[in-house]
Amino acid sequence: MKTSVAVALCCTVAGGALVGCGAGDSLRDAGGSLERLEDWDPLAPGTPKADAEPISGTKKIDVEGRSVNVSCSGEPADGEPVVVLLHGGGDGLDKMAALQKALSEKNRVCSYDRLGAGASDRPDAPQDFSGAGRILTGVLDRVAGDAPVVLAGHSLGGLIAARYAPDHQDRVKGLVLIDATPPTMVADITETIPESATGPAAELRAQNLAIFQGNNPEKLVITDGKVRSAGDIPVEVIQHGQRYLAEVPEYGPRLEKAWSAGQRKWLALSSRSRLSTAENSGHYIYLDQPEVVVQAVQRVTAQVAAEADAE
């Protein structure tokens, strides 16, 4: 039970109360994180975006002098948004390959490995929100150019997308958060599992606090931050329905409650936010019920495209 608990919570608690990690992996995969929201270094207004030459398949591109692994599929279309997928902590773009394939039947879809993940370069030093944001901006410049963008992030990827969008309303026109790490990450774990806890719960708490401090593959430092407005954009928040966190001895029900509350907090991103539950899914909704995620992304992209046509 001790191992399964560590796996369950590193796939959640490590990201903001909880993050994503590869199936069957434990502490190594729990990574994720970001710096203080107020330290975010947004793209300066008026900065020209690079022309986006269509990428087909997987290719490594240069961003900020680092090699970033990118995958794109689907046909580009004028006025249509580009969907960009952000994987969870401990995962990579390969984990979302099936989702990308399904979405690319109707949309242009790209994904990328963050520094420290998949086939991208390893970070030389601890990362923060500012660095993660600059890499994402470089990827968007390359794969989307001036086209509108819909960010769809799972777990830690959802946290990154939600923190990035408010400062980049010129290009991020829609969001889909797939069981995203809540914005009150550190507080959720420290308040739910007290310092006085013993046994597996104490170990779990200590492991996740270490992850928050940057002891993860991406060397990302995790801190809490406020939910800021991303404008009047369509936002779909999808939470898991299978209460797997409830299996954690003593603290499980409270962890589930904190996770659910965190999903509701993301609704403050926009007046057009919508919360839904994937009733038959655990944390990996896009694997358990891919159709739920596909339909959510397609709803958002359709709204973004319609609004672009109306302008």
C-alpha cells in the first residue's frame, strides 16, 4: 500500500496539490513546478512573432539556445486555432500521442517536451515560471506564428497553461484544463497532511515538499499563486470522477476534497469557464476517457474559430 500511495499522490499532490506522473512510476515522475506568479516574465507587447513554418511529425527546434522536442500533426488552416498540448509532470509528448492523433483529424495540433522531459534538453539549473514561460513562447512562435492558440494541459501542464494565458491574451484564445494541478499546490498538501503525520503519509508529505522545491526531472520549483483572469475566453475544466485519492489512509477524503476545490478555483480564469467531471476516469482522463477531452477541445476550438470569423 505504501508504494501505491506514493504513486497516487505524486501523480497529483506533487503539482499543485497534485501533478501527473507516468504510470507505474513514483517520486521520479512527480515533477513539476513553477515560480511565483508575480515573477512571470510575459512576452513584451509588440514583440514580433516568428513565421511558423509547418512542422509535420516530430522535430527538434531551437528555443533560447536549447533543443526542444516538438510534434505537430493536422493541416494548418487560415483563421483556425492551433491546439498545443502540455503534458503532465514526469511525462512527455509521447504520452499524449493518441490524443494528438485524434484531435488532428479536425485541427492543427502540436505538443512539446518541456526542458527536462522527453527528448528535450535537460535544464542546467533550477527552472521557474519565467523560464518555463519563455520556452512555451518560443514553441508557440515556431508552431503557431500569429494564429490563435488553444492550450490544452494535463495536470502540471494545465497549471502552466493557466498561469501563462493571462499574460498572453494576444495569442491564447482558449484553454482546456485536464485534471490540472490546482493553484494552491503547496498549501493543499501541507494543510491536508499535517507535519505531525506518521508512516506512509509522513513520507508522502516529505517527498512532495522536496518535489515542490525542485527535486524533479524538470528542476521546476513549485509555489502557489493567485488565479488571474485570462480574459473572456472559453475555458473547459475537466476533473476526474474516480476518487482514487480516497485510497490514501486517513487523509484520502481530504485530499479529494482539496483537489476538487482546486478545480473550481480555475473557473475564475474566465467568465466563460465550464467545469465537467469525467465520471469513469482517474487522473489520466485523456487515456481513460479520451472522447471527453476531444469533445472539450473541439468545443473550445469551434468557439475560437467562430469568434475569429466574426472579427
